[in-house]
Amino acid sequence: MPQTIELKISGMTCDHCVRSVTNAVQDVPGVSEAKVSLDTNSAVVKGEAVDIQKILDAIEEEGYEATVR
Ligand code: 9UX
């Protein structure tokens, strides 16, 4: 079943950060779309059968903190 996951992300300060987070999230299996916002320090991720913990781990590996909100 399709999922929409909203995340709070801290530590992003420029557009390159946004791109790093976007790419990392898009590489997680099942993710179809990741919209990351610097303005609101958040992301909306869409996908199917996604392991949310893998998204959080992928973001943390890039050096940012993420929580589901
Ligand atoms: Mo921009 Mo983000 O120079 O970690 S890439 S601050």
C-alpha cells in the first residue's frame, strides 16, 4: 500500500545538503519520490513497502538528524 512519510530533518543549511538528503532517501528501496525542504527542515517521502528506519539511517549517514513527525 502506498505510503506518505513526513520527516523532520535537522542540520541542513544549504541546497547541497538538500541534494545529499534527497539522493540518500531516493536510494532507499521502495521510495518513489522525496521532496526535501530547506525552508521547513522537513521532507515528504512517497513509496511502497518502505522501511522507515532505513530512511532515517540513510539521512543520518549523510550527517543529518531525522525523525518521523
Ligand atoms: Mo552546504 Mo550542507 O556547503 O552539510 S552541503 S552546508
